[in-house]
Amino acid sequence: MQAVLILVIGAIGLPTVAAGNGIVVNKLAVKQIPYHNPDPAAGPLVNLPYFDVQNGLRWNNDLVHTETTGDCDRVPRPVNVNGYPIYPRRTHLAKPRVDERHCLKEIDGRVTSKSVLIGVDSTDGVRWQRPMVFPSGKREFQEYVIGATPDGLVLNILEVLSPETGKTIFPAPVKEIASENRSVPKYRFTGAGQFRPSTKRFYVYDAEVTLFSSTGGLYEIDPVSDDKKLIQSAKSTLWRGHIIIEKMALNEELGVLLLAKRLEQRGPGWVAFSVFDLATQREVFEERFGDNCYCTDPYVVLGKNGDVGFSYRNQNDNNYGLVHYRITRSTDR
């Protein structure tokens, strides 16, 4: 089934919104997309932005579960203890489409989980599947997606997969346990992450914030030397709210990280898009949305020629915000 395309954004002459360290950010367009599921019983919608082959920013509001993929994703639908149908997939990337299927099973009185990454083709069929586990002797380590762009899927163990084929682009760094003749992942993260192919380095948000302290933040990691450098400390507010980097993307040509952030606190909070310059290791631009809204799901997607899409869900107004930026580097610094 073809994804439903309800929006094409193009330049409309909005002014430049930032310029710093030779980086220029232009806002091309802003759009509010009503959140509407015509048939909730059919399951959730993709609700993610992507760039098409002409570099147009579009919105995918297709149903996630148009076809079954096996295991607990089947017809008739399994139901939970309350009798509601289970829809076990969520979408990490709209184009090329990549979903994750998460199934729970009870074996001998124990509940176990199994996750599989799925590449979805243009007819909503399965192109490839990959179990989300790292085998280590008789043990298995659970894998998670912490970054998703058309250039690669970054896993929590810092393995990078091709979203087109599911095959490994960069293998997970490991350490050997010689006495047991097995290897284990060297890293396991839970925060957002991205990979820079030219330097073979990773950027990962790894922070812990409590009522009394903040540690960690945004790190640059060299898996060869095992160097882990803090390049931006975790940020918090006077009332102990803290700013989470929920998604990120990396533009290799411009040398910038594109961050989708959210203020986590009691009550309403904002979301934000920001640009982090890797050359100077400074954040050179930030734009916030929804100072007093319950805003969630900030997301960033890469296009060509420095184009970026940023989206978020505004639960107050029951819609999605979608912003089209273009980022360039000036020769005059």
C-alpha cells in the first residue's frame, strides 16, 4: 500500500532565522497537521515526515499495520488482558520505511520479549527482517534503535545497519571474555545516538538528572580508542526540569548535529530544534516551540542540500507541527 502523502513543503521566502560560526539557518515553511485517525480500530498511523526523491518534505500518515509480518503481527489480532487488539509495530523511519515489531510471550510462567526490525517496501510488504539480539555464547543482549536516518540505523550497542537492506555497515565494538570463549558489546546506551562515517565516531546522549544533580550529556565516542568525551553537559531548569535530546541526525557535509529536544518537567513544556557545530563543539542555533503546551515526540529528518524537517506533536491542539529548514555554511566566518 502506498503511503498517504498529505503535504509538500517548499520555500516560501521566510527570513533567515540564525547565523553563527559560519552556519546559516533559513526557515522555509511551517505547517500544522491535524492529528486524525479515521479508524482507530485499524491501529496507529506512521505520522512521520520524510523527504521524497525530489527533496520535497512530505508527511506520512499511513496506517502502520496494513500487512502482517509474522509472529504476533497477524490476523486475527491478538488481544491484551482487557480485550483490546494488540498492534506490535512502530515506525522508526518513514523512507526508506523501517518498523520494529515487539512481541511478548509467556513460556513456563515467564514473560519474554522478542523484537525484530523490519524493512518495509513500497507496497507495505517485508523487504528484510533482523532479530534485535546480540548473541553471546548461551546469552543474548537485547538491542534497541537509538538513531534512524536514511544513512543508517544506530543501535544501542553502536552497531550501524543499512535501512535499505538491514545489513551491518559498522559492526558493534566488542570485548572478549577469553575464559568463556565469547564476546560481549563494549557499549550499551539508551539515549539518542548518531554515527559519523568520515571519522568512525559516534555521538550519544547519555545523561542522568535528579533533583539534586546532573551528570553526563552529549558525548563524542571513539570506539577504537575507547575515548568518551563530553561535548555538551546535560541541561536542567531552576525547577529541576531537564532537557532531553530525544532524536538526532548528522549532516556529514556541513559537519553538524541536528537535535530534536524536549523539556521534561511536571506540567507543560516545550520542544526544540537545534544545530550543534561539530568543528567548534558548540550549539549555534535553537528554536523552541510550545512554551506552555504538552508537546511530545520531537523528530528530525534529513533531506538533500542541507534541508531538514523537524516535527513534534502538540497535544493541547491535537496536531503535529512540521517545520522545514535549510542549513548552509557561509564562506565568510
